[in-house]
Amino acid sequence: MSDLASRAGTTKPTLYARLGSKQEIYLRVLEREAELLKASLYAEYGRAAREPVERVVETAMLAFFHFAKRRRPGFDLLFRSEPGGPGRGIGERAMDEIIEHVTRLVDDYIVRTGGRPGTRTALLAAAGVGVARQVCQYALDSGEDLDVAGALATAFAQTGTTRLDSSTLRALDIRRDG
């Protein structure tokens, strides 16, 4: 806190008066990182929304890796902090919101391609978001190149997307007209 106060050109008591306790500051940082993650992903998703499905999948997968590369400390705070700590809770809530957002994108895509979204498209969205997060975390833990890991996760997701047949889609309750 002394370093923060010094860098801010103020005193510790002033810093605490304006920002609150260390815990409150930590929670604000976590919330900011969660908002930055969502904003970054949603912006990328929005740019690719009308592209062919292969491009949408690539953009969605790589957006997660790009965020981790640009904001590694924030990524670590959200997803690599101690179990049960505030970072995990805020990170998990952010992931839930991201899955909800991707679910809406999947539903929109299904409608645009002549289908009717079913009740389980969130499972498909969770699978894609989960692959991105897990592969990204593993790559960071093992010192793998994030660009290589992102390309591999993208290829995996694209292969899975192109292999979804009508029986799998029916099991997800996604109906194709005709």
C-alpha cells in the first residue's frame, strides 16, 4: 500500500479513505479484470458474428488466448488463484456470463442457418468456452506458446463443430427445418 500511495502521489490514509481496505481494492481489481475479459471477448465475437462458422469458432477460441497473452496478471487473478478465493468466484461468474453470451450467439447462428435453437445449446457453448479456458490455463502452466495452444484449441473446436451430425444436434434438442 505504501508503494501504491507513493506512485499515486498521496498517503496511505488517503488511499484507504478513497479506495477502501486491501480486500476491497483486490475485489475491485478482480471485477475490473472480469469486465475487461468479457468486453474483449464480446468485441471479438461481435466482429465475427456474421462470418462462416469456421471463422466464428477461430475468432472465439483465439480471443481467450489473446486476452491471456495481453493481460496475464489479470488472467492469473481470475483463474489461477486459490480455490475458494474471491478470484475464483469472480472468474467463475465471468465464465458463466461468457457461456450465456456464447449461447445466444449459437442460437442466433442456428436461426440464421435455418434451424430452431433447442433447450441445450448452452451445453455446446460451455464445451467451446471450456476448451478455450482449459487449454489456455494448461499452456500457461506448462510454459507452452499461447499462439500454438490457441491454434490447437481452434483446430479441435473446428473439427468438433464440423463433425456435429443431425443425431447429435437432435440430442441437443437443436432442430433443423426440412
